[in-house]
Amino acid sequence: MTKADNSPSRAAQTREAILVAAERLFAEDGVFAVSNRQVSEAAGQGNNTAVGYHFGTKADLVRAIARKHTAQVEEIRARMVAETGDSTELRDWLTCLVRPVTDHLAAVGSPTWFARFGAQVMTDPVLRPILVEETQTPSLARVLSGLDSSLPDLPDDVRAERKDMARQLLVHMIAERERALAEDIPTPRATWHEAATGLIDALAGLWRAPVTNDS
């Protein structure tokens, strides 16, 4: 092995190739359907132990993928949150929730895999806590607080229920659009910006829906 092969830049390139390959395979096939050997081969690594050498366990690899994208989403969201200030308008906080993700995917360019990767991980009871932990950033916490302040009269149990509903809608609708773009299937909205607008509209309707007391 040459000196260049051991250089930091060479290692960084290998790590990035593994991250990209793993993200794509996990998104398309599911995390546990994909072996480290398949990831190594897709990343162009002749050594089948490359994944373990650079990342450790599969859970560590999932964390690294999540962390890579979350850092970029957080940068966008932090800026939006700062611009939103102390607003009590629901749509302002929904904008801070949705657009950082869609803006990031738009910047990456098609095809992307992160939304489908996230949807796959969120259905796995072992890996889900990793993604939840990595996405619990300061700006997201401020967004959730802002959502609460914009709907002060919503009962706590209904608030918790609608947060779950909102997360499901956000995760799976973005993943579905990403899949359609990757497969060249027509989408209802032409751009990620327009798709975000549709999601914000839907989420605003969800949060403002009437509350029926069955008791």
C-alpha cells in the first residue's frame, strides 16, 4: 500500500463513498436486508471489512449517515428559526419544520436517498432511537416549542397525538416524493419548494382541525 493510500484525504474519500453507497442501499432495500459486504462492493472497496474498519457496527453507520445530513439541515433550520424570532403564527413554525428538509434535498439534487433512508430507519425499533437522537437538535426543539406556543389551547393529549401524525406525514410524504423523483414518476408538485408548501398547508389543517370530545 502506498503512502497516499494511508493519507487522511484517501480515508475521507473512502468513508464518503461508503456513506453514499450505504445510504442508497438502505433506502432502496432496507437496512437489515443489506450486508456490509454489499455496501463495501457498492462503494468500490475490494476489502469487505472496509465498513467495519471505518464505521464499526451497522448502527454506527446509520448514525453517521443521519449525522451527515442532520448537520446540513440544522444549518438551514437554525437560520430560519433566528429569522422567525418569537412569532406565534403556526405557519411560521411549520415552515421552519418542513423547509429545511426539502431545501436540503433540493440542494443535494436528484436522485437523493436520505428521505427514504429515514423512513426505513423509523420503522425499525432498534435503529429508530438513533435517528431520533441525531435529529433532536436545538433548532428543532425551538420549532416544537414554537408550535406549542402557536396553539396554546390545544389539549395536551391531542397535541401529542398530532405531533405523531405530523411526523408520519412529514417523513413518509417526503420519502414518497423522493422515490417518485428517483424513478422518474410524475409528482403532484413540480419542485421541492412547491412540495413543501403543500405539506405546510396540510400540516396547518391537521393542527387546526377541530377537537371532538367522545366522552
